[in-house]
Amino acid sequence: MSVPIIAITMGDPAGIGPEIIIKALEHSSVYETCRPVVIGDASRLRSAGEIVGAKAQIRSIHKIIEAVFRYREIDCIDLQLVPQGTAFGRLSGVCGEAAFRFLEQAVSFANDRQVAAISTAPLNKEALHLAGHYYPGHTEILAELTGAPEVSLMLVSPKLKIIHVTAHVGLVAAIQKIDAGLVERTIARGRSMMPLDREPRIGVCGINPHAGENGIFGEGEEEEKIVPAVKVCRARGWLVEGPLPADTLFYLAANGTFDLVVAMYHDQGHGPFKVLGIEDGVNVTAGLPVIRTSVDHGTAFDIAGTGKADERSMLAALRLAAQIVNEREAGAA
């Protein structure tokens, strides 16, 4: 099993990204599973290190080949985009621009196969927009930078795995966007992200309460938009069931009946996932030509710069990225 190089993007420098990166890389176990290199600003990382009382030294480098990947010597591709004295916890277009450029550089390294995967710290959408980058979030930026025609937001935790048919759109627009083809492609993308030592059990949510209850609720969306997709997938021999009432399905999945849930829209998936605890949750982008994992929380401006941020989601993102790399290498062998 290889020890893959993973690029960690700093995210919004005014958020908790620098702190959770430093705290995560204080765990020696990280270096047993991957070779991390931060894409960001070395001076900002040093400031974060002082805040959290880290013992690591920050190495400012400009090429991946210069990295040493040694515990307590954090390699940082130093883009020098964060002005000295930039406050933590404050919205700024400067930080939005920096977050975008960190991600852009990481994708360039991944496209050139200099890194095996990308793990991202959170960016702030409003700061991103202030910088002139009008994207709903990481997922859409990554799709454009990599040329991916269609991607899906996937959430992974020890108890629950969820892939979303739609994500960062309003509820009315989401229902309009859902069709049988999109549902079928989303099921396929989710299945492709699962370990295939056995066929995964996939449960598909309905759109309406009680999955429409045979037409009592809604306008027949389940029959039109979901049932045909499930039939296509089952004809391939996949273990797919649905449409099922979301409240029942998430209960069954959390208790092990299903390996993957297909949610129709953002809050249908995110709500149950976060209720179960986001500390070990990871956001994965399915459908990209590169492997990308992320923390499942935001920039937390309210606690940025205090040292209180929890690094567990970042640790989980790094572990999962390395796991996916190794599973794909094993599958290709």
C-alpha cells in the first residue's frame, strides 16, 4: 500500500482552516497514511501554529519536489497571498481570492499527478463572491477547474454515507432539476465511490413526504423522476431500493440496513447527517477526475483565531482521501 501525497488547501485564511490544518498535522498518525503538503500561506500557518500552541515548524516551499513530508515539519506551497495582519474572523475579498487560488493550485498539481488527492479546508462563499468568483461552493469550482461534466456532493461518516442528486440550489429549482436520468447517474456515481468488495445496498429517498404515498402527496414526482432510474439500476444487478420515505430510510441506513442513501436535495441529506454528528464527517466530490475530500463544516468565523476549532473532520478527510487512493490503486492492479 502506497503512502499518497495529499494536497491540503488552506481555505479562507480568515476562517478556522489554518488552525484545523495545524492541529490535524500535530497527529503523527497522519504521516503513517499520507504525505501531506499544504497549499496556502506559510506566514498564516505560523500565526495559526502560535494560536494553537503547535510544536511543528512551517517550511515555505514552491514545488512539491521540495517537500520532505516529516512529522512536525509542515511543508507549505507558499503562495504569499495573505497580507500581514489580516484579521481572523472577518469577511474579506482578499481572503476569498486567496482561497480560490489555493484550490486552483491544488487542482493543477492533481491534474499533473504531482499529488494523488486534494483535501480542502472550508472557504466562505460570501468572501469568494466579494473576490469576483461567483460559485455556490467548492464542488462547482472543482467541476469547472477539472472539466468534469457532472458531479455529486457526497457525505461520509462512520455511520452514514449520503450522495445528493441536487445540492446548492433552492428547493423549487431542485425539484425541477431532478429527472430520471440525473437520479440514475447519481446512483451510479455513488456506487462507484463505495468499496466494491461486495455489492453495496443503496436506498433512494423519495421527494415528497412518505415518498408520495401512491400519489396522495405531490404531483407524481416519484413515479416520474425516481422509479425509472431505480428500475434501470436494478436491471444491472445493483442492490437499489426506492423511492423510500426519507425519515424511514435514514433510520434504516444509520442502523446498517443500507450502505448508501441517495438524497434528492441538500437539506434532505445534510440534516440527518449533521444530527448524527459532523465531527467525523467528510464531504467528498463524486464524479471528478481527481480525488477530493473536505471537512464537513464551514469557516466558523465566530471562533476563528481562538484555537477552539476541532480538527477531527480534517483528520477524517485525510484518512478517507488516502483510503480512496489506495482502493483505486488496488483495483487497477
